[in-house]
Amino acid sequence: MNQLKEAEKKATLIVQEARKARGDRMKEAKSEAEKIIANYRAEMEATYQVALAKSNSTSGTAGSELEASTNSGIKDMQNEYEKKKQAVEKMLIQLVLKVDTTVPKQRIE
């Protein structure tokens, strides 16, 4: 009977040691996984920052090109306005002054 109790105690100790070892391995694996994740995150962040910097420098050039194009378009429109301004004013004045003073037949009767 004593032999059976001792075997049971040894089995309990072995199970406890195995559980403890498993817990230690899990903690180790978790810390190693966190290190890998942190390294990957840092690598992706660096890649993102490089892409963002490249995008910002490109958009600055594109922005200045767009602004130059817009200013050129505005100047063209202002020149067209100045060219056609007098003709449009003349046409509007003629239309305003062109009044038919004849009385319609329906009104005369």
C-alpha cells in the first residue's frame, strides 16, 4: 500500500512539474512571439514612413504643377474676358435699346 501511495505522489509531482514546464514554455513562446511582432511592426512602420515621404515629395511637385496650370488657365480666361468684354457690352446695350413701340392689334380694338 505504501508503495502505491509513493507511486501516486511521484506521479503527482511529475504532473505538476510537467504543468510548470508547459507554463514556462508558453511564457517563453509568448515573449518570443511578441519580439517577432514588434520587429515586424517596426519594419512595416519604416516601410510606411518611406512610402509616405516619397508620396509627400511627389505630391509637392504635382501640387506646384497643378497650381501653375491653374494660374495659366485663369490668365487665359481673363484675357478672353478682356477681348470679348466690349463686344458683349455692345450687344447687351443694343438688345436693351431695341424696343418695339408698335401696339399689337389685339390691344387696339
